[in-house]
Amino acid sequence: MGEEKEKPQEKPQEKKEEKKDHHHVKDGVKRFGNAVTFGAGASIGNKIVDSIL
């Protein structure tokens, strides 16, 4: 009865790893958005140049 059991504590490293994973996903989405924007701009620019020529 006099013994106290220690409660397992969460490791701070696990939370940091989750944040890193979230950060990588966020970067991937941002890069994809930039690629889509660049592709759309390139397509519009190509149509403008073709119409001039």
C-alpha cells in the first residue's frame, strides 16, 4: 500500500517528431501549389506568345 507507482510520462521527442512530419507535409503542399501556379502561368504565357506570333 505504501508503494507509489510512477505514471509513464510522454516523451517530448515524440511530439517534436509529429511536428516535423506536419512541417514536411505543409512544405509539400506549398511546393505543389507553387508548381500549379507556375504551370498555369506558363500555359497562359505560352498562349499569349502564340497569339502574338
